[in-house]
Amino acid sequence: MNWRAQGFRAWLLQRLTAVYILAFLVIFLILLAANNPVGYAAWRNMMGNAMTAVFTAIFFLAVIFHGWVGIRDVLIDYVHNVALRFSALVLVALALLVMALWMLRTLLVVAL
């Protein structure tokens, strides 16, 4: 395995997540305009739909992966101290993991 394949995978993941994020946002804005949810009950009803919850979960996971690839690449390129880079990568990974778990918990609470 060479280093170029790893870079291509990161590049491809960045592009695929960007396309999904854009498509989701366009469709979600159209859904918002069509339903015009006002109030907690209307939002919960809209987000409680299984398909909406699944696509929203995929959206947030795509945002997290997109952010991870971007931040990781910036840290690898510009932080030359190995210990500092490793520490920053661990902190970013933990923060993104906490955000992912919080998002999944929120969607499960709405779905139940």
C-alpha cells in the first residue's frame, strides 16, 4: 500500500461527504418550506419520521467525517511537532465522537 492511495481515499471521502451535505441541505430546505413546522410538536412530528431521522443521522455523520478529514489534513500539514499533532488529533477525534453520540442520542429521543 502506498501513501498516494491513502490520500486519494481522504480526497474521495471529502468530496462524497460534501455532495451528500449539499444534497441533504437542499432537500431539507425544500421540506421545511413545504411543511413549515411551527412549534415543538410540528418539528418533532417531522423529525420523528423514520426516513427523515435516518437521512439526518447520515447528514451529521457526513459532517463529522468531512470535518475530521479537513482538520486532520490541516494538522498533519501545519503542525510539525509530533506530540502536539498527536494530542490535537486525539482531542479533535474525541470532540467529534462526543458530537456524534450526542446527535444520535438526540435523534433517538425524537424518534421514541
